[in-house]
Amino acid sequence: MRQGLSKYSIVMNFGVTVVSNIAVGAFLGYYIDKWTVKNHVVFVIFVLLGVASGLYNGFKYLLKEADKYDRHDKKDAEKHNDSRRD
């Protein structure tokens, strides 16, 4: 049961990371665009930067979690092999 909930939390964290980065990029782009050139180019650039940043950080998080699961599975396999030898 715990592993199932852990997998859902990983997906939720990925989604929150991506959406929050996009929101921050949009917020910054909107206000910088509002104070400067007012032609929405800065807004679009910052939204694209937010998307890129969100995906980068989200996939970095997913890879870290996958590595954690792999290390845990290897430890379990080693324990299982050691118990078979006894």
C-alpha cells in the first residue's frame, strides 16, 4: 500500500514542479512585460523559460526517485540472495 501511494506522490510532485515553474515564469514575464515594452514578447519568452525549467527540474526529480528505487531493489535482491545461501 505504501509503495502505491509513494508512486502517486512522485507523479504529484512532478506535476506541481512543472506547473509551479510555468506559473512563476508567466508571472515574471507578465509583470516585466507590463513595465517595459508591452508587446507580450517578454511574456512569451518567460513562459517558454518556465516550461523548460519545469520540465528540466521535473525530470531531474524523476531520475533521482528512479535511482532511489533501483538502489532499494538492489539491496532487497542482495538480502534475498544472502538468505538463500544460509
